[in-house]
Amino acid sequence: MAEHPVIGYLVWAVLFGAVFAWEGIGLLRPDDGFPTLSDATNAVMRYPAGRWTLFALWLWLGWHTFVRGWHFLLQEPT
């Protein structure tokens, strides 16, 4: 396995670029009906099941981003 997975960084860069492009188009041309991310989030948050789903996704992302693989300060790494 390579030390720096360049293809992974490239994929993440393309994904974030697409999200920012989507938001930029939606904000620059509000009369076209092109929804922004806040419009999509508001549509989902309108319903209790949508709120719980977004909360679960937020917890899952936070767990896998920050907590998984983390060791307590006084614990020996295994």
C-alpha cells in the first residue's frame, strides 16, 4: 500500500469541489430554481423522520471521523 493514497485525495477533492460548485450555482442564480444545500436540508428537516435521519448521519460521520481509532491518554495502544 502506498504511503500517500493520491487517488483517495483526488476523489475527496472532486467531491468537495462538486458540492461547492452546486452551492455556488444555487446562490448565484436564485431565479433558476436550482436548490442550494440549505434548501435541501430545510426540505428534509420539515419532517421528524428527516430530522432523526440527519442527526443519525451526523453522529455516524462524527464517530467515524473523530472517535474511531482514538486512544485515551492513559491507555496503552493495542
